Amino acid sequence: MTSLPPYWRNAIDGDWVDGGAGRLDVLDPATGEKIAEQALADAADVDRAVAAARRVHLSGALTAMRPIERGRMVQAMGRYLLEHKDEIARILVLEQGKPLWEAVIEVEGAALYFEYYGNQAATVEGRSIPLGAGYYDFTDYEPMGVSAQIIPWNYPVEMTARSLAAALATGNACVIKSPELTPLTNAYFVHAAAAAGFPPGTVNLICGFGHEAGAALAGHAHVNQIVFTGSVQTGIAIASAAARNVVPCVLELGGKSAAIVHEDADLAAFDTDIRWGIFFNAGQVCSAMSRVIVHESRAEELIARAEAIASSLSVGPGIERVEFGATMGAMVSEAQRDRAAAMVTRAEAVGARLITGGRALNRPGAFLQPTVLAGVTPDMEIAREEVFGPVLSVLTFKDEAEAIEIANSTDYGLVGGVFTRDLDRATRAARQIRAGQVFVNEWYAGGVETPFGGVGKSGYGREKGREALWNYVQTKNIAIRMGRG
Ligand code: NAI
Ligand code: MG
């Protein structure tokens, strides 16, 4: 790739358009420097994007197709992403801050959603319901219509792929609200949809501020379904707007997920879980392993291992970090970095022990040292609130009941983990941990095939897996009276 285009527009009804709210500077968090300008949508742009999607939906073009054909087009979008993988990954690094090898993983992960849901398109089948000789009854799954997808900045490519692939596979037209901090890479979804042959207006892309374009989209009367990943506060605003229009939403609102590490756990193997669980994407992962609750007899050893992993990571601009492995990039913005660093400082003030890290790097860019805090107790802010940064909190427990109680002591409930060789203990924990997904002996086990979502303040609804298909369809029952025709 040569240099970045200086100005990126929104996509409405197949055209690349300016934004009614002007332009936004897109910064490279590794340098603080401006890399491009992005058109900013206002409410009128949102209105046009929704109208375009609605027109495509009402035209019947997406449902007239045989689902296996539509699925093939969805799969073609994934191949388009792979064909442009290097280009997309480099832009993702520049706008988001992650190392290049992580960006490549993200683009490949995004492509996988299109492969998986493209395959599922032909499997969304209704059923026949017996009502006796006088009737013939069956169900159909119809697309919701216009799907609005409000995307966060931590995985802008993968998060859009996750909702877009399932929505298109089930025949919906979409309006994507890309994140203000990382809007650029989302343009490739519009290119991919066009290359795959979807009619103009099937995939509309608008970047805008949350309070302006985001709020206008969430509250739009012609939106039929909303998918949101982000903060609890914004999730509540979106769900409230959706309720006023009586439309469903899927909310994925992050977490404070805990791994319970028992005295019989394989701590050498757990190194990998620490490496990926809290330092991947500089900890800006909704399902990050942000708490480790370790049996007191193994705490010292685990803390030493966590310290070694944190200190082994080379932290710096992601674009130079091409090799898979022991590197970490910038956080998405200096504001997010400062927020995380301030949480570490407050944790120290209430008695947590800083084992390593905790400070901004002494160089330009939004870098935070990989951080380990020990002596954390369940009442501390650092144990209850999402940091969304490379900050691991280590807590200890004496017995199994206490471990579960601590794991369940936050308002969140996205994922959880248990590390032990004892099958009974693992399965008990799997049942008792209050979360949408429980990992046994490997953090982040699972994939696009496995349903994902939270309980409590982590939100509701499930993405990924077959479950996600049902977000985008509604059941219609057709009841036929026989013998009168
Ligand atoms: P946010 O939840 O405000 O932003 C996420 C998306 O929502 C963006 O596209 C934004 O434009 C949009 N948005 C904001 N206000 C809106 C509104 N009123 N109506 C409709 N859309 C709106 O998150 P923010 O402020 O960027 O980050 C704050 C914290 O949220 C982070 O520190 C982290 O703890 C959490 N977060 C969690 C994520 C996750 O993956 N679960 C992703 C991003 C943030
Ligand atoms: Mg916000």
C-alpha cells in the first residue's frame, strides 16, 4: 500500500458522500499524529442511510434470492477481506494502535464470520406444525428489515463482521455506525458488499459522533433491530431509544471477567492465558481476563509469572511489530490510556500492590506499560469496574465457595474461567459462575461457532454461533385452513 487517502467519506445508498457534521481528524494513537480525515454524519445523513436500507429491504431483493446464493455472496465478502488483508491490517494498525500481527489476526477473524454465516444462510428453516386434518401450518423466518449496528473502536473490523455477516446471511439491509476513533477500515465492508454483488444501499456506512449520529440511528423509527457493543452507559441509552420504537436490541457491554485458579492448576500453561487474556489488544477486549482469583497457596508463584510475562512484552508502535508474539501496541487513545492509568493509581491508593507497570511510557503515543496489581480485594474499584487496558488484578481465595463468590461479585457477567485438574470442581464452577460463557483450562477457548454474550450489566442477547442468527429474523406463522379453497 502507498500512503493513506487523506479523506474518507461515508457510504449511503451506494455513493461515497460528505457528512453533514463536517470532518473529524483520525489520529494514530502510536504517535498522536493525524493520519486522515473522516466525514462525520449528522441526523439527516442517518435518515438517508436508513431510507436507503429500508428501500432495499422493501424491494424484496434480498429475500427473493435463494438463501444459498445469498450465503455465497456473504462468503465472497469474506474472501474480499482476505484478498485485501495486508492493506486493511496496516490501516487498522494506524487507526487503532494494535501490533500488525494482531491486526492480521483481526482481519482473518472477520473473514471467518463471513465464511461461517455464509454457510448458515441456507439453514434458517421453519417448521411444520401439525393441527389435524383441517389445517396445514408452518413457520417462516423473515428478516427484521433494517439492522443498525453501532460499532466500538477496540475491534472495528471484527465487531462489524460479527453482526454484518449474520444480518446479511438472513437477508437484512444494514446501517453501520462506525466508531469515531477508528472509522477507516470499515470502508472495506462497503467495497466487499459491492464486489459481492449486493444491491447499492444494502450496506450503508456512516461515521459520526455517538451523541449525534449514533443517537439518531438508535432512535430512528425505521430501524427494526439494533446491535451494540460498548459501554454500559451507552448501552442503556441505546436500549431506551430502541424501546421507544419497540425494536429489539442485542447489547454486549463488556465485563470484569475472572479466572479462578485452583491450587492444582498448571501454572506454566496458565502463562499463555495471562499473555492473551489481558495483554492482547492492550487489554481492550470486552471478555478480557481482567481478574485472576488464585488460591492463596499459589499466589506468589502466579504473581511472579505474571510479572515476568508483563515485563517480557515489547511495547511500541504496532506498525513496527510485525512478528507474531511478545509485543503490545498503543491503546486506542491518550484519553483511554489516562483513564486506565488513573484507575491503577487509585487502586494503589486503597492498598493494591503494583507489581509491575502502571505508568504511561515516556514517549509520544497512547502507551501504557503492561500492568500487574496484587493484593486486590473484591470491594476495590479496580476489582469491580472495567479498566479496558493491559491491567491484571490478582485476588486470592481460601476455598472454592469464596472463589465463586468473588468471581460473581461484580455487576458484570460476560465470561469467566476455571483452571484446575479436578473435573468435578471445574464443572461445579462452570455451573456457578454467573456469565454467558465459561472457559475451562483455556481463556478464549471457542470461536465464531460458539455463542457469546453476557448476563447482568454485560448485556443481553447472543452473538456468534447459530444463536446470533435469531437476532436478525422474526418468526411468522402461516396457518392454512384446508378444504375451503
Ligand atoms: P461508547 O460505548 O460510548 O462507544 C461505543 C460506540 O457507541 C461508538 O460507536 C459511539 O459512537 C457510540 N455511541 C456513543 N454514545 C452513543 C449514543 N448515545 N447513542 C448511540 N451510539 C452512541 O464507549 P467509549 O465512550 O468509547 O468507551 C468508554 C468505555 O466503554 C471503555 O473504557 C470501555 O470500558 C467500554 N467499552 C467497551 C467495549 C466492549 O467491547 N465491550 C468497546 C468500547 C468501549
Ligand atoms: Mg462514550
